[in-house]
Amino acid sequence: KHSQSSSTNDYKVTLSPTISKKVMGLSISPTYSFTLTDNIYNSTKGKETSHDPSVTITKSWKKLSGNINYAFTKKTSEDASSSYTKHIVGIGMTYSL
């Protein structure tokens, strides 16, 4: 069932340049996203924005690669209980057969 209270219009822009040249053997991939959410029937939240920058750094050795990622989010809303910031750090490894 469709609920008018959850109807939104979302607009998102993402920039994700690829840095193909390696610095000290590392590949660097920065990303930035901006989202604008218009809560059509929820005037308490109003328009919300989200800023989401992140960066991934990758190092490769023959068939093995490792990466570390950092992501940050800042969401703002007219409803203070819906505003937040968060930090995410991750690591990963890949082995190609």
C-alpha cells in the first residue's frame, strides 16, 4: 500500500574520479556524493541533505591486492532526530586465481 507520509523526491550527484597514476605504488580513488531529499508530505523533516565523501587506497602485489577505505556521512534535516554524522573505516584483500 502506498503511504503519502513516506513519499520523497531524491536528487543525487556523485563525483568519482579515477586516479590511474600510482603514487608510491598506491591507487587512490576518491568519491563524493551529495543527496537532496524533499520529504513531500512530511513537513517536520522538510528538505534533507547528505554529504558523503570517501576515499579508497589500494596496493597490489602480483595476484594479491589490499585496500583501506574511509567514508564519512553528514546528513542534515529540519527534524533534529533525523540529522547525524558517521565515520566508516574498512579494510579488504583480494586474491586473483
